[in-house]
Amino acid sequence: MTKKGKTVKSAKVVGHVIGSYHPHGDVSCYQTIVKLAAQGYVDTQGNFGSVDLKSVDPPAAQRYTECKIAKWVKNLAFKYYHHVPWLNIEYENEPLYLPSIIPLGLIGIDNLSGSGFHKCLSPKYSMKDLLTRLKWILENQNKITTTFVEDLTNEYSEDMYGPCIKPAFRNCECKEDSPGTFYKILVSGVGKCRAIPFGEIKNGEIHVNGKAPTFNSTKLEQDIDSKEPGVNPGIKQFKDLSTSKKDPFFINGVFTPKNKSVNIQQLYIEIFKKYFIKSFTYQCYFVKDHVATLLGIDQILINNYVNYINTVKTYKISQTNKLIDSLFTTNILIIVRDIIQRYTVTTIDDIVNVFNQDNIKRPKTLAKDRFDEPSQTWATDLINVTEEVIIETCSSKSIKQLIEFKQNIVTISQKIVVSKQEIIDVGNSCYYEMCDLLTKQK
């Protein structure tokens, strides 16, 4: 799914996952692809189903649909994924995490859930909101204290607590259960919110244009059809017109009151409260050092951002090491070129024989930089210029290539200086990258 070009069969992706890991069967794998497609993580071809107020139309069979990772996901999380730790957790090596400026799992709509010894329910947000919040955290860390949550009052201000970002739902408005709940979720990872579907009163009818997560129309339909007194909420007819539009997520439920003289505004409020508004108690548990830990969204953003900076730094160190290796190789090849120009040689063995002659003037050692992880600084090693080093350097090249080899030591050295400075400035460069990404959000 990460390759360029065309989409691949969903069945092929499912087969790879089943063969490499331990999912709960092919159905759960395919359902995950369908959910990723609904969230915009995956570009698709074929029928991936649709949603209406009464039910969810299933997608076509996996052998008929195709998918690939969305471009924005690839750009955000797959640029440096080869430079994170890879572990053999199951059958094949896999990256420990996907390095991105903000956590992929928090981007989108509805909720992120997981079950185990601890039940996790985490909200999702728009990418713009997450970037806005992260930018404020990085610029105002001195304002965040251990009593941050306890300090929240009905009179909280964004100047004190930062931008108040809300969980995101499709075609629904999110309301906090009590003042300060949105901030409490950000700081502590715990809070209760409500998803309220969009709706309106039009031409004497109630229109419902959203569907909260976990909503099921069965109870509503049973109550409308019920003959028992007091059970029917006052609805004569329920029409689901959601499938009349091309948008697979378009919702339009139309409810006609039984009595035209009814207070339709009051009826609107009653049926929304009883059937459509859903509450969610968030508890953001994440595994840290093999222990389930309750984390606020702010802390998740910070941890993820630190991981991203470290990954970018690892990448830049590897690029610098390549330049250092190139400089070392170039210095060896200069010695070889000198031998070729001064003596008649036709093979690498001839070069080595001349090299081993005591009367040949040559450097006995060459300096080579390396990054020292414990001290996080560059150190310089003196490498002995031996017969083995000469053979290793020349083995991949012919005599003609050795003669025609051209490389500018000054240019490489300048690139190394620039590359080392980029490592020092990696924190700033990641911050500017985040700001640039934020400006591109609509």
C-alpha cells in the first residue's frame, strides 16, 4: 500500500497482514481497511460501502475493491520510517512507531478505542487543531503546571490554557459535559463529551443530518411502530433519504410529527435527547514501558513530537555518515590514483604490491569522524591505511574507473559541515516544518 502508482487489491493487503501478523481473521483486516478509508487514511477504488441513518451498507467483497495509502499519510508518516527501531515482534520486522509530527491515531473523526486490561477511549481531532495545540504547547511550556487541571474554572481563558480544541465527529457537534472538560481531556486524558448530530426543522418536519458513533435506529423505529400508549415519541413517519445523495456519508432522516399542532421545537429537543445525542467518557490509556498509562492528549503530542525529532536526527546523522564515508574513500582513492599515475599497474594486486613497498611515501593514518551517542558529539578516529583498506576501496571499481574517478574533497568537506549544523538545528527545523504544515491546513 505504500508503493507509488496504482492501487492494489484489498485481498492482497489482507493476505499480507494475515501472513505476517496475528489479526483476528480476514474479516477484521478488511473491516480495518474500510474504516481507514472512511477516515481518509486510504485512497480507494470500488464500492467501500455507505452510511445512512438506519444502517450501514456493507462494502463489496475484498476481491473486488482496491486501496493504497493516502498521499497525505505517506508524506506525514513514511518519510523517515526506515530510521526508527525495527523489532521482530511477530513473524517479520516492523517499525516500533511511525514517525510523524503529530500522532496519526489522533487525526480524524469519531473515537479511537481499544480493549484489554484497561479500556481505552480516545478522541480524535482535526490535523489543524492538533498542530495548533502542539504549537502552543511548545511555545508556552512554562504555563503548564501540575495543578493545571485543578486550576480550571468556569472562567478559563485560551490565553492561560491555550487553544481549546474539540474532539471531531462527522456531521455532529461536540459539547463538553461540564465547563473545562475539553481542557481536562487535553491535560489529563479523562473527560465526558456529547456528540450532537446536526439537524433542523424545515416545512413542519424534523431533519436529522448526522449520526453519532454508537447510534442505532432500532429502538427509535420500534417506539415509532409501538401501539403502547406513551411509547411513541410523537412521530408519525420516519423516512431515511440518506441514500439519495452521492456522498456515502450524507445523512438525512426526516421525521413527520403525528400532530401538526404539536410544539415541533419541543419535539425536536425531546427526540434528540432520547435517541440521537450520545455521550462518551474518554480515558486515554497508552502503553508505556509495557504498562498501561493514562495520558493527556497534550502529553501524547509532546511524546510523539520528541520521537519525531529523534528520528529526524537519526536520519541526518546517517546522511552525514555517508558523506564522511565518501570523504574517507576519496582520500584513499587519491593514494591509489597517485600509484596508478607513477607506476605501471594493470590489476588491483599490482596496486597493492606497489602500496606495500617501503619506499613509497603515503599517509599511515587518515582521520574519520563518527557520532558518539553517549556524549551526543562528534569524535575523530585515526584509521590505519592498510592493504585491506586499499583492497576494500578498490574492489568495486575497475582500473579504468579508478583512473577516471573524480571527486572534490573541498566540496564534500563543506557538505559535511552543513550536515553537522543541520543535526544541531534539528529541533528548530522540525518546529518550522510543523509551522509550515499548519499554514497549509484549511
